[in-house]
Amino acid sequence: MPFYTEEGIQIPAVTTDQMREVDRIAVEDFQLDILQMMENAGRSLAAIVIQSLGDNDGRVLVLAGPGGNGGGGICCVRHLRNHGIEVNLALTVLPTELRGAAAAQFHILSRSGYRELQADSLEHALRTSKIVVDAIIGYSLQGAPRGKAAELISIAREHARRIISLDVPSGLDSTNGETAGVFLSPEITLTLALPKTGLAHIAGALHLADIGIPPEVYSQIGIHIEPFFAGRYSIPIKFRD
């Protein structure tokens, strides 16, 4: 399933299972650290948000789940704050329920004096934020979103003016592009490492971020690529039949 850069370079897409295996190989065999890859994702996401804000005038709201996708969103909050941007964070779980690298990202943020948005302020923040960042569910979605994640997606659908999604729009199956329940249709999706097959026909612009995975990792699952970022850490890509 071919995606292409603006220069016409073909980029292969991966299914959910393939991406899960890429992550496993990167961590277990190549000793890449999850926190390191998450940091790269969050910084690239912040750069896309800053570019979309234009004059840096406007509030941002980040919606984050408990997994790796949410950790990238939490990391994005810190980078936006470092650039002087007013940003709020709403989680789908209590901070104490975060695990692994996502918990580490929240710890860094909380040690900096930041506190997450209170539930009774969420709707107001959604209405008044210039951009809402969707880091609720990544490629791990199975079936329809449930619980607090589904609630945040529904509220964002109703009130958000502009949405930027990380990796995969929440509610979208990353392999087949189907939506079993509520879902988001972002203005921009910043997918990570390689595009997912389910992103072939999404609405909005699609960008691809380099999170530090070397081509040799992909060759372990039979995908052979040459470096294509050409001095950039994220690039616009498009799907072609």
C-alpha cells in the first residue's frame, strides 16, 4: 500500500501487527528506549502544533490516554510550555493509573509545577482552545472506544475547532481504517515511524515523523527502505492508489 513523499519517494505502510513487531524489535533487539522514541514523537508533535498556530497566539488543549500515544501527548505539553504556549492537559485516567513511559512523562511535567485540567473545565477548554491535540488512542485500538476515551472523543467532536491527531485519529482502526464507534476526523494527523495502512483514505493532511527507528529494524520484518527524511524530522506524505 504505497504512500509518497512530496518528492515522489514511495514509503511502505504497516499494519497494526507489523508496527507492534517493529516496536518490539526496536526495544528488545536494538535497545532503543521507549521514553526516547516517545520524546521524539512529542517534540515533533509540538512542532506541528506550533506551525499550525502560526503566530503562537492561542490556547492548546491536549487530550491524552494512558498508553504510548498518550505519553507522546503529555510530552508535547512540556515542549509547548517551553515555547511559551498556553496549554492544558486532560487525561482519560487518573495520573496514578499511568504506567511506564507515559507515567515518566507526566512525572517530568508535574515536577515542573504543571497540573492537569479539572473535569469541570473541560468543555470550556475545548470551546476556547485554538487547537485540540488528540493523543487518546494510538494504533492499539481494538473495537470501539470505551469509557472515558469515548467520552472525550465525543466531546471533542462536538466542541473542538481544529484537531491534530498523533499517529492515528482516535477511534480509527490503524490496519483497515474502519470506525466501530465514535472517532475523530482531524485537520492533521502526525503518524509515527511508518504510515499505517488504515490511514490510506483519512480526511485531512498526513505527516510522518521520524522517531529514531533505523531502517535495519524494518528489515527484520521484510520491509527494506532507504532514509527518506532528508534533514527533516517530519514530512508531509500522501496516499496514492
